[in-house]
Amino acid sequence: MPTRKTKRGADRTPISGFYDVIICGASFAGLAVARELRGTGAKVLMLDRYEIGEKQTSACGIPTEWMKVLGVESSARQEFDTLVVHTPRGTSRLKLPFNFSTFDYPEFCKLLDAQNDATFETAKVEGRRGNTVVTDRGDVTAPLIVDALGWRRILDREDGYQPPDAPLSRGLEVHPKASSEDLAIWIDRRYVPAGYGWSFPAGDEVRIGVGSFDPTFHVRETTELLAEDLGEESVGYQGNWIPHRIRRATDGEVFFCGDSAGHCIPLTAEGIRTAIYFGIAAGREIRAVVQGAKTRDAALAEYARFSDSHEWKFRWMLRAQQLLPKLGPRAQRAVIRFCATRPMIRFSFRHYLRIAPPEFGREESGSGQNHRPEGASGPLEVDRIPV
Ligand SMILES: Cc1cc2nc3c(=O)[nH]c(=O)nc-3n(C[C@H](O)[C@H](O)[C@H](O)COP(=O)(O)OP(=O)(O)OC[C@H]3O[C@@H](n4cnc5c(N)ncnc54)[C@H](O)[C@@H]3O)c2cc1C
């Protein structure tokens, strides 16, 4: 269980007021949005129910290049150029065309948070009434609102996206103090009928987990089984639902990014770099609005178009996710051996990286310039944002 550092008692004063932008959720997607708004002069409020970096949300594995682009390399704990794939019929070592790193979540978030000038408050977001975000500490209003709250997509007025019926995978991991050289996955029905197990070493701890594409399959027992098979203790549990279907990136009023828009890649359940990638895209659109270069509606429409243009890639990954478990262990092994050939690795992993390429983070990032419209000083009033 995380140690709660969230404001308590007398510190938990009411919040209220008007802002230019409210970013709900201060993990990967939310911090990426805030980073793009640095230096614009916009009055930005970021909300999360936990302190930034307090509650780890993943195994924290990401292509190393993304860490460099974000300037957060010092939070890396281990780097890998090979992925080890275990199946009941043998093990393959896939030499990757780009490196992966595991990182320390609190440190990563702290480094990313240092790159914005938003105001942060801990508050539980409960919903929305028009341009007003309702929290357990009071109501706050802004014409530009971001939902980076994860799969629950709290600010959408549509209801009814609940596990186990919604397209969500189930993921759970344990964090024993241990070390290993290998970034490894297990495609093995002993651990999960549809999904995979993993071992992600990160310096002095190893993140061992199981993800099931079938939300009705409970992964606790088999996560413990995998840890036991690796001779490690099951301690430091961390789990969540993982969306495996892309959703509308706006509802015409709110920017959804990261897991709230289903921006997590099916089959691999890689959702950190995509949360950051779409967070950057939303942040750039919002920046154009606060700088007076675009209307809010035009920015929402452009962001929706950008997200939709990736839909086919997510659809193909979902097809692969649905197909792989249907193959028997022998066929799975044959597919993995074929994919492990050098040309196939290069081809498939390069295409895979291009779903959310690191170069995108480099382009025109956080200009540091104040381009607020002439005469603008306080928060942009709702009716001053051209819609
Ligand atoms: C066990 C597991 C392992 C994973 N491992 C990896 C991995 O190694 N690599 C990878 O790329 N992906 C991994 N993923 C997927 C990845 O964690 C997610 O896709 C990613 O975290 C999405 O980022 P996000 O910013 O959209 O949402 P989140 O990281 O879920 O952040 C949402 C934020 O919103 C806050 N919040 C939620 N509700 C409220 C509320 N009501 N009020 C206020 N704040 C709220 C939360 O505290 C949190 O800070 C893993 C997932 C799981 C479950």
C-alpha cells in the first residue's frame, strides 16, 4: 500500500476559482500536457488525488529514447537491448532494434513535473458540470479541461464503462527486492490463458506480473505463481485495469488522453509512452488556444482527428491480441521464432515504435515563450476563449 502524503485535516482547505486550463490527473498523460503549457502564461491547475509520483501505476518500462527526449534519463534504473520470450516449448532472445529502460516512478514524475509551471493540488475529481470540475475540495472552472485520470474517464458524461464487460485487460504485479539481467515475458497458459507474464528488473527490485486480456480471469494467483517460479517473494502488490480499445479523444468539450482515451497499445499493454505522446499532442493544441492562435473547438477537433488517425494501428494490435491466444503452444512458438529473425524484429519493432515515435516529443516542445494575446493578464475567462 502506498504511504499517503495527500493533504489531510487542516491542510485540506477548499479549492475554488477560475483557471485557463484544468488538467485532471498528474501521471504520465497529465504531466505531458502540463509540460507543453510551460511559459505560455496560462493559469493552469493540475489535480490528482495523490501527490505527484506517490502511487506507481505501472511496471515502468519504456523505450529509452523517450526518456532522453523528456530529459528524465536519471530516473532510469536498468537498460535492455534484448527481450527474452519464454514459452512452454522454448525460449527466444530477441535482440531489439532500440533499447528499453525501466525507471523509478516517483523520480520520473518529479523530473517531468519540474518542467511545468502549473499549480498543483491534491483533490479527488468527482465529475463535471459544463466547464466546472467538481472535486472533494470544491469546484474549479476553466474553458479548457483535460481528463488524464486513467481508464475510468471520469469527466465523460457517458456512463457504463465498467469491468468486466468493458474492453479492459487486468494487470497485477509484485515488486520483490531482487535483481536480474533479463527483461523477460512468458507466453504460457500456466500463468494466463490469454495474455502474458513479465519480469521487469529495475535496479534493486524486479517487477513481476501477469496481464490478462480476458478481464474475467483473476491474475493474483498466477502472479504469485510466477514470482514463486522465479524464486521471489510476492510483496509490494500493484495492479489496475488496462484499456485495450481506443476511445473518442474528445466529447466536444474535454480533451481525453492516455488511458482515459484508451491510448494504451493492445497486445503489449504499453501505455506510458502513448499517454505521454497523446498528452503532448493535446498540450500543443491547448497551447495554441491560450496563445490565441486557435479556437477551443478547432483545437478539440484537431486533437480528435490526430487521435483517430492512429485508430487503425490500435485496431491491428487488438487483432493480434485476439489471435495470439487462439493459437496452440506449438503455433505460438513458431510465430515467435519467425518474429525473432533479425529482419522481422527490425520490421515489426520499428513499426511498433512508430505508433508513438520519440521524435514527436522533440518537435516544438515547451517553447518557454509567453505568447499570450496582447493585454491578457489574469486567467482567460470562459467567454474570452473563442469557441
Ligand atoms: C500492472 C501494470 C503494469 C504496467 N506496466 C507498463 C509498462 O511497463 N510500460 C507501459 O508502457 N505501460 C504499462 N502499463 C500501462 C500503463 O500503466 C498505463 O497505460 C499508463 O499508466 C497510462 O497513463 P495515464 O497517465 O493515462 O494514467 P495513469 O498512469 O493511470 O494516471 C492516472 C492519474 O489519475 C489519478 N486519478 C485517478 N482517478 C482520480 C480521481 N478521481 N481524482 C483525482 N485523481 C485521480 C491517479 O492518481 C493517477 O495519478 C501497466 C499497467 C499495469 C496495470
